[in-house]
Amino acid sequence: MRAQRLQGGLRPVVLGVAALVVAGSAAVAMPGTACACSCAVSETPEAAVSHASGVFVGRATDKVSTGFTDIYEFEVSEVFKGDVGATTTVGTLSNGNGCGTRYEVGQEYLLFVSRPYDVDAAWEGNVCGPSSGGDVDVRAVTEQVYGPPREPSGSSARISAWTRLTAGRGVPLVVGGVVALLAVWWGGTAIRRFTRDDRS
């Protein structure tokens, strides 16, 4: 009788934990919503470099991928526009359909970035900004529009510990930890209930 009560009390716990594992796995494996990338075309190079919220020169020093976004850390040397510190972060969508871009760690870039919308970073980068690969000298046009660069003086930003923890394989680890804690709590509740029923 006592074993049957214990078994009956633990059945909801086991079912609840199984449901959480399935839900957590589905959330981790589920792909993000893809949207087509469409960049507005600027009539002049001057207009192209004027649309960014922040413009600076920085060397990519670190990268963390969360699966849906890539977060880069930059060591900033020159600032043309925006409140940019000596170290800052730029996030971009990993999915190319969402206008995401990529940077090579160790390389220096003239970045045209926007305020973050889809990413957990100080700035958001995309493929729609001016690039240095064409016939136009983007650096010269940038200096023409904003004047000479200044040293970074804003607040510094780094890749957060939480972003590092939840990146890549860390997400299933966090989900597993939450499931384990809930299982322990539910198990303790079921045992206390069984003990209370047994005494009465």
C-alpha cells in the first residue's frame, strides 16, 4: 500500500519532468523566424555613410555565437559618430536572410552600425552598410561627412558572462539545470505529501 502511494505520488513528477525536457529541447532546436534581407539603396556615398547610428574603426577581438546571433567584441581605435567606448560589442543575425554579416577576429574594420534591435549587444551590424570593396573610398567619404575621427570616450561594453554561458552548447545545459532543480523540488513535495498522508 505504501509503495503504491509513493509510486502514485511520483508519477506526476516524472510526467512533469518529461514534459519539461521535451519542451526545453524543442525550444533549443526550433529555428528562428527567417526574413528576407532588403537593403535601401542610397543615392550618394555621402548619404550611405550618414544613415548609421554609430561609425567607428575597430579590431574584432572575440566572438560568441548563440546559434541565432553572433556577438563580436571590438577594440576601438577611432570614432566618427556615436557614444563608443574603447571596447564595444556588435551583434549580427547569424541567418544571412536577416541581413546578418560577419567579421573575422583579428581584422580591423570601419563599421557602420545601428542601435540594437534583434541582438544583445551595444550595436547591431548588418550587410546593408557601406563597404570598402567598391570604387568609392569609404574612409574619405566618412571623413568628409563627419570630419576627422576622435578617440573613443563612451562607455565600454564587453560580451556578457550570461551570453557566454548560454551560447551554443550552454543552452541545453541551462535547460537541463532548470529541469533538474524542478525535479528535485517536485520530488521533495511528493515525498512530504506521502509522509504526511502515511502519518494520518
